[in-house]
Amino acid sequence: LFRSSLGACADNFAAEQLGFGVELLWPILNAMPKDQVDTEFRKVFVECSKRLEQFGTARREYILLAVYTCDVWLVAKCAMKKQAAE
């Protein structure tokens, strides 16, 4: 679910539909399982959330950082699950 939502979010940003992309990004950030996100990722998510609320689509670097960090976290999470299953 996260992966497809994040892909749709990134697609909207790439298509210059920033407002809709941010609308898709908020639920992703809010749905991140806080108890499974380590401290460093959590700091980035909190900062991105604050800045998205403050600047909206005017500061694209926060949008890009949020999407990238979500993707990195998801890849790491999937890798941990795969290692645990082996």
C-alpha cells in the first residue's frame, strides 16, 4: 500500500501536479508506523511535515526529501523483513 501510494505521489510531482502530490503525501507521512521508524528517519519525517505545512508546494526540496526518505525507509524495512524470513 505504501509503495503504490508513494509511486502515485512521485508521479504527480514529476507531472508538475504539486498540489495533488502534496495531498497524497500527507496521508503517507501520517500513516508511517511511528513505532517502526528509527530516530533518524523520524527526525526527517517530522521536519518535512513541519516544512510542508509551513511552505506547501513553494519549497520543493522538502517534498523531494520526504518522498526520498519514505522510499529509503520502505526499502530498508522490506530488506529487514526479507532477512528475518530467511
